[in-house]
Amino acid sequence: MPAILIADRDQTERTGIRWFIQSSRLNFETVAEAVHLDEMIEYINNHKPEVVCLELEMVPSYRMTEITILLRQYVQTVICLTAEAVFERAVQAIEFHSISLLIKPLSHEQLKKSLFQASQSSLDKHRQNEALESASTQISYPALFKAQPLEQNEYSMVILRPEKKEHMPILSHWLEQYNIPYPVQYFPLSKDVVCVLQIPKQNECIILQQEGQRILQRWASEYSNRRLNIAIHPASISATSLNEMYLKTINMFKLSFFKGMQQLFWVDNDASFYSIDPFLTPEEQREWMTLLEEGNKQGIKNWLYENFTSFETPYPEPELLRVRFTSILAQLRRFMKTYYLDQNHETEAYYHNIFDTVLFDPVLFKIVQEVILFVFILIDGAERQKEKAATDVIERGLRFMEQNYHMHHLGLKDIAEHVGMSPSYYSHLITQSKGRSFRSILTDIRLRKARKLLVETTMTIQEITDQIGFTDANYFSRIFKKATGLSPRAYRQQEKSKKSKEK
């Protein structure tokens, strides 16, 4: 038996309609009342009465859209009441899909006619739903995976996919508690829940849109950190079997890769994804290695944005884009090995995590962001390795000079060969690191050794000249005086005099 809600601000009107329903023995099991608009909304959401008698003056213009959606979604029959016989009220009643617009004071004959029509319509609808529910019980899991022809009943399909497979048990349990006001069967799968519904053809797309949005909103309010996507196949899109509907519908989840989560996707006869060559060309490989070697973070960021975030419908196949990312990861792997970054346990683990992200993350933009962050870490790591390598090379060269300063013909070429570099590049490194040339550093080492010999030995100036790697005593004396302000002999005398005074 249907239920009716009388929504009117006038208690006399509500009482009169209630009495009329009871005295006329109309087929309403429940008769409820609402005094205010919000009270009406709450009752409709909670109880979904088949019939609503609504005083139009209760609904302000700014809430028209809200009430229109509510009535179309949950109420089968609307009877509108008004004290104003004006065009605007007639438009309002049409918007609510009202079966009649009754002018106050109410005519008993018109009221009886409208209520009887609403009662019969609700009973007919109830019988129709029972028949649909009976037919729907014949649907089984195999129908989703076998090309079995559809029966005379037409079905709509809604598939829900959580962001992570591990959220499936929560989603399945949640749907058991969720009320969809139409015959529906749920088929939980490994990463989706398939809902097969039977919805009146009239306003089918509006109903599916409203239900889809309501599911997304309620799920988000209850599980804000667990996102969801929904794909919809309306009955108006032709399909020969539930299996064909299922395949078309899950195919729409590919759009999640480009558009993200908390989305509604509609099956479209024109929906398609095009193929691409997923591998980097030789030119692109060289470009990547150049950007990496130069440490060009902005260039890499721009390249990834241009190549992965500027798609428009139709979109490329998501799996081919994933393969393209793995082609980029191959270049990153080469770069890591060049600078021994793969020997760092944290960096190596990060690389494998990025690989998993590329293969399995459902959203393209997140993959792009994660790859950018990883590339920046690699560039910083390579720069540290370069600095460390340069420092090691310089120190090795300095130690070689300390050990071989006495060689008369010791030159930049000898040092460069020792560290395995070209003379020009080593000269650049040492000047950049120490702020002085190779020749200046070698001269300082030799003069430091000369001062030690002048003070601690009785060797002649010529002997000291030979000992520290100079070939000309006069040249040595000039260089020594330029550096200390004293000739070698004067420096020896000065240091001896200091020692004598100390004694």
C-alpha cells in the first residue's frame, strides 16, 4: 500500500485532506504531514512516500532546483496546491511533474479525483516493481561474462570502482546498507561492484546522474580518504547482452587515468582510445640524457608536462602511456648507474617504488608528479657524486705533487695522467676548486719545503734548489724573495737569530 505526505503550512488544510483520504477509503497505508519545507525534505529522504501533496507557496524560488531533483528522485506522484491562480504557479507545478494543480479553497471533487489517480498510479507502479524485481532475480554472475542475449527487460548498469582494491570489502558492505529506490542487484568482483538496475525509461539519465552523484557524495562524506569512481551504462545505449554492457562500462574507467577520482563516467557509443608508439625515439633518449647530465630540472618538468598532461578526447591508451614511462625509467636507470646512485639503498628502493607507481597508480597526473620528484632527487644525487669525484681527483693530484715536487720536470701533464684526466680539464677543476693554478700550488709546495731545509739543515742554496725541484738557483732565489720578502740566505740568518734569542 502506498504512503502519502501532506506538505502544507495551514493546519486546517492538512487536517481536511487527511480526513478526506480516510473518509473516502483511498488506498493509502500511511498519511504523514509536514509543516515546513525542511521537514518535508527530511521525511522524503527517510521514507520515500509514493505521493506528495505540496503547497507551492512553501517552496522559495532559490530552492526550486533542489526540490525538483528531490521529487523526481524519490516521489512517484505529486499533487500541487496553491492559493494563487497565476501563471508562475502553473510553471512550478509543471516543473515538479505534478498530475494536477488544485486551487484553494479546494474542491472536494477535484481533490478526490487527483488522490484517486495518485493512489491507482502508485499501486500500478508497485506491481510493476514487483514484476521487475522478479525478473531481475534471474540475473547471475555468468551473465556478466558470457554473451547471453538480453531478455525483454532493459537494464541499466552502474559499476563502482574504489581507488584501491583493498577497499573492496568496505565498499561491498557499504552498498548493502545503501538504499537505491529501484530494483537492483549487486555483483562484487575483484576490483569493482557491478550494479544492474531497472529504472523507468522516463528520466532514466536524470535518475542515474542523481544516484551517481549521491553515491559519490555520501561515500566521500563517510570515507574522505578512500576515493571512488563510477561508470554508467544507461539502457538507452544499445547492447546485445549484459556482458557487452559490462565490457563497455569497465572500459570507461580508463578515463580515470586522465581525469582522476570521484568522477562519473558515461558509456558513449563514440568512446574510444587510440594507439601510440610507447617507446622513446633515439632523439628523445639523447634529449633525456642531455637534460639529466645538465641537471636541467625545469626542462625535464616541462618535457613531462608537455608529453603527458596535454591530452584531449579521444585519449591514448593508458597502458601504452605506462609503457612510455618505463622507457623513461630505462634512461633514469642508465643515469643512476653512471653516477653509482643504484648503490645507495634508499635511492634504489625509491626507484622500485616509482616503477610500481608507473605500473599501477590509477591517475596519470600523480605518476607525472612522482616521476618529477624522483628525477630531481637523482639530479641532486648526481651533482653530489660529481662534486665528490672532483674533490677526490683534486686531492689525489695534490698528494702526487706533495710526493713528487722534487722532480725537476714535474708538470700538469704528469698530474693529469696520474688521475686519469686531460690536462686542460684537470687544470679547470683545480682552479675552480682551489682558486689557484696548478703552477702556483706546486711552487708553494716547493717553497714550503725550501723554508724547512733552510732552517733545519746546512745545505747550500744550490743543494736546496736541486732538492726541491728547481734547476736554477738564481730563479729559486727570486721566487723565494718574492714570496717571503727575503732572500734564502737572509731568511736562514733571520730564523737562526730567532732561535738564538729563544735560548
